[in-house]
Amino acid sequence: MGAQIRVYRQRIRSVTATKKITRAMELMAASRVVKAQQAVRESTPYARALTRAASAVATYSDEDHPLTTEPENVTRAALVVVAADRGLAGGYNSNVLREGERVAAALQAEGKEVVPYLVGRRAVSFYSFRKREYAAEWTGSSEKPTFENAREIGERLVADFIKPTEEGGVDEVHIVSTRFVSMVNQEAEVIRLLPLEVVEGVESVDESGEDAELYPLYEFEPNPEELLDTLLPRYVNARIFNALLSAAASELAARQRAMKSATDNAEELIKKYTRLANQARQAEITQEISEIVGGASALADSK
């Protein structure tokens, strides 16, 4: 009985130590997720405005730019998978990796060769464990990405996109990341980064023949080619940076929920083992009392 009590107390100490760790991680994630949400809110309008500006130049000019021209035959597609550097974030990593597998299967079904580009140690370990090849990796900045990280990724993707496929280039660039919706909802999403997709419409008359939304007439200064050369790299970097920030906020929110759940489970385990230890102690005391009473009765009968 005494050995059983020692086992329960040892488990209580072990769970208590684990609870301190999960509680600390929960508080750290809660303190960081606020700044991460603010960074997403601040970067999203700029990324959208830059996308519309680049799309307007590509739509309303006759300029054929390498980053906006659809290839006639798409044979290689880059797939950028944005995961985390650490685990303990619930289903955050598994969701984005599962979505990446789905997108890769869909691209392969279309006859395209998928070229992975990995962001985050979890994505790297996922591919390394399965002995899959990938083109590049970026790790160490999943929780606090900087614009320099996004620029490094963007420069590599643009260089590979411009490069001919015969020399190892790609025809498309897709990003699989996690979009931050709220503290309790984060969704894996897929963005086709290159070639640039047109987001502004070009129709000014609807099906009824009446005037629909009218779009402005653009005058480009300097020429459209120079504008596209300037806007498109910034567009790529801004979209990547926004995706990294949204993924960081999603990771922190998922980790906060996961650590809170782990802390609550640890508290339940502590209560359970405390109750079992008390029951064992009570049983031990009852047994000792019974032995004392039995011994006293035996002495009285012997007299």
C-alpha cells in the first residue's frame, strides 16, 4: 500500500512539472499572438493594394512580362509549404502539411512535376523523414518572420520562375499556408503567386446590357514595362510576407489553445491522482487500525 502511494505522489509531481511548462507556453503564446494579429492587420491592406496595382498594369496594358505571362505548357510547378519550426501547436502543422499533400496530388494529376520549397523545420522534417527531395528550405523564423525572410524567399522563387524549365526553373508558384481568421479558427489556404492572376474585372456591361461597374482609364508613367519590373517583385515579397505573418499568428493561436487544453488536462490528472493517493492512504490507515484492534483482541483473549 505504501508503494502505491509513492507511485501516485511521483505521478503528481511529474504532472505538476508538466503543467508548469504548458502554462508558461500558453502565457507566452498569448502575449505574442496580439502583436502577430496586429502585424497581419497592418500588412494585409498593403498586400491587397499592391496586388491590385500590379494587376491593373498587367490588365490594362499590352505588355508581356515574364511574371504575368501564362506558359503554354506548364510542366513544373513550385509548391511553397509554410509550416512551423516547433510543434506543440495542436493540429496546425498537420493541417497545412495535409493541404500541401492534397495540392501536390492535384498538380501531379494534371501532369505537372511538383517542386517543393519548404518553410519551417516541421515541413523539412516531414519531407526528410519520407526521403523526398525539395528545392530549398528556410527555417528559424516561423514565429517572428521579417520582411528580409520574405524577400529571400521571393528572390529565389522569382529567379526560378524566370529560369527555363530545362535548367531547373518552374512555370507556376503556389503557396500553401494558414490564414488567420480568429483565435479559434485558422484555415489552410492555397495561393497561386505566379504568374500573376488578374483580380480586377475588365467587363463594364453586365448580362442585361446595363452599365455595370465602370473601371478607370489608366495612364502609365513611366512605361508599363518599367512599372511591372518595379511592382512585381514588391508584389511577390508583400504577398509572401503577408502569408508568413498570417501563418505566425495562426501558429501562436493554435499553440495557445493546445497548451491551455494540456494545462486543463494536467489539472484533471493531478486531481485524479490526489484522490487515488488519499484513497490509498485511507485504506492504509484503516488496515493499520484493524491490525491494532485485532492485536488488542488477541491479547485480551489470551488472558
